[in-house]
Amino acid sequence: MNGGYIPVIPETITVHLGTPSQAAPNVTVPFVDYIKNVASSEIYPTWPEDAIRANILAQISFALNRVYTEYYRSRGYDFDITNTPANDQSFVYGRDIFENVSQITDEIFNTYIRRVGKVEPLFAQYCNGTTVQCGGLSQWGTVSLADQGYGPLDILRFYYGDDIELVDDAPVAGVRESYPGAALFPGSFGNDVRRLQIRLNRIGANYPSIPRIPSPNGIFEAETEAAVREFQRIFGLETDGIVGRATWYAVERIYAAVTRLSELNSEGIAPEDVADVFRGELSEGDTAPEVRELQYLLSFISNFVEAVPGLEIDGIFGPRTRDSVEQFQSYYGLPATGTVDAATWNTLFRVFRVLYDSLPPGYFDGVTAPYRGTPLAVGSRGEEVRTLQSYLNRIAEAYPSVAPLAEDGIFGEKTAASVRAYQELFGIPATGIVGGATWNAIAETYRELVEGA
């Protein structure tokens, strides 16, 4: 999928001038010019306008499906689509463009077809309908339908079904690869982790030996690592439990295969499966809950890396936070933008874990346990959850709005409710997720109650 997971019209598209495995040049052209070329190569300018529009919409959606699913790039190719009709659609580099085709394409190049209730552009398969028959649109058949008075959407529904709709005025943007830019591993969290979890669970329906992740919450915990390792074993990848580029694109490729994303009868992607549950990028002026997590990680790292300034954890991304981010990025070889993108998040997690794991035994001896770098949320399990529950139970004795809990090591809805109650009580964004800032606050409150008893 492209980086944002919601389809956009790419500014450019890279076309391979041959079959996928053929040694042939690639050309990168503006997407709108690509569609004009395909339409001029596939259909006739003398056809009824409604037939021309229906065909161009199918050609747009076909190409977008290839880009969105990273059909070729997930297989290791360096292009988005080929120019061969047997594989994709006809594209004749350098050909003349029909004037009416150009005008129509300029009007509708940012419109595409999708199934109602699904996200991905429809794989709008088509053929000429005379020498070649297929299960999708018949190009010559669109002429007959247009002559009968069918409009473009009516024509498309005749071939693809009544459950399709047109997405108008889709944004035009540069499309980046879906790979987050850095490996995901135990302790990582964010929207990319959640999407990985959702894909592994769906793949597991076809490959039952892959353990199910009980709660795709965007936190890379033991269950996610186990699922990754089994996926890697099944598909002949290095079984390290780390999702680097090779594993990421293997997951994307197999997910697209089991859901038939590049087929007319696609299972489709539901909007909730690509919805963001974590703030993606952070920059100066933000006050999202993730700002506290960012400040906690930078503050911890600043204790061991002199180049990174320490911070107050106040949840406000101000100039001091921006400066700390820039210094961190510069020190670790990232572009010093001051904006926290996926690569910066992943580097923060990695550096935190390396520093934490390198500390000598007894470094954190005291009344409370330290935050270990992995956020806790609904679905989390283990001793850290049990410790959290014990802290919350002691706090509940002093603050009745925090409900007591069974100390069972399972982060369920009751634990989340107690966490939210604590966060509301102490002025922390009530997300129900326990990151570094919330853990430290809970631990500090617990310590004060124990030492003051």
C-alpha cells in the first residue's frame, strides 16, 4: 500500500516498457499523461463520450490498484506497472494523444472506482469484448450501452456490479512506499504496527499455524513477535521476529494475495483497517498525547547522550522539544527537520531499548519499577501489566475514582478504565494507554503513597 493507506492520485507513475521480467527501460511520466496515453492506445476517439468516460475511469482505477497494492514493487521490481496488455494496459511511449481523450482525462483523472464500504481502488479488469473476453468491462460493449443511453456510472455498474461508487476529487500527491523506513521490532508501536497486526491476523486465516494476535492495538508485543516469526518461517525468511523491508513486503504481498486485492472479486479493505489510532507525525505546536511519550523518550536518552538536551514532560511540543528532536536526529544520522516522522520514532525506540538493556543490574533498584519502553494497552499481558495493576490498586485506596483491579497481568477494559481515571485525575490525556509518561506518573504517585504511609 502507499504510505498513507488512503488512496491518492500519484503525481507520477513509472512504467516498464516490456513484460515484468523482460530487460527493458522504465519511464516515469505524470499520471495524467499516462492515462491519456493508455486511453489513446486502448479505445477510439469516435466512440460516444459516455463510453470513453467509462473506459477512462476503468483505466484510472486499474492503474491506481497497481500503485496502491504495490503489486510490482512488493515483488522487488522498480516500477509501478508495465506497458503490456497481457499484464496491465497498453501504453505506447511517445505516441500522439487524441484531443477529446486529453480533455476528458483532464476532467476526471482524479476520479476512481471502488466498492461501497471498501478503501482500495477497484481492480477494474477489462478487455476489448470481441477478440478477447473477460469477466470485467467489455470495451466495445460500452459503445452499445452508451448508444442505449447509459451514462458512465451506469455502464460501469453494468459490468462491475451495483455496489460500486466513484470517488471524486481524490487528492494528488507524491506516493511514498508503505515500508515505515525502519524495522519494526518488540517495543515498537504506532499505526504501522497495527496494520501489520491486522494483516498477519488475516493471513493467519489461510495459514492457521500463524498465532492470532488477540488485540491489534499497534503495540509490538510477544504475540506479534510470535506471529512474525511463524510468518517468516512459512515463507522462507530469516526467522528473527523483526519486520525489516523483506518481511514487510512479504506480508504486503501475501495479504494482497489472500484478500484478492488485485482481482475483481476482491475481499476488500475496510476503512477501520487503515484508520489511524496513533498520531503519525509530530511537529512544533502539537499537543497530542504522543508528545508526552516523545518527551519521555528524549529525556531518558538525554541522561546518556550529552548531545540530546533534556526536557520537561509537559505534553507541549514547543521550541525546547523541537531543539531536542533536531539534536537527536542530527546525532543519529537522520535529517534534522525537528519533525518526528516514522523513521525518527523507530530510531527513538531502538536507542531507548539499547540504552535500557545496557544498564547494569540494580541500576533501577528502588520502590518502583522503571518503564521498559513498550506501551501497555488493551490486549497487553505479562508482569509489567501485573505491576501496573498493583500500583493502581494502591492508588485506588487514596483516590476512589480509580477503581481497584484484579492483579492478573491481563490489560482488559477494566484496567484501561482505571488508567483513564488516573489520567483524568492527574491532568494527563485520558487515552487508556500507558506509555512512558503515564507509567512514570503512576509510579511516582505510588511511590509517594508508599513512602508517606
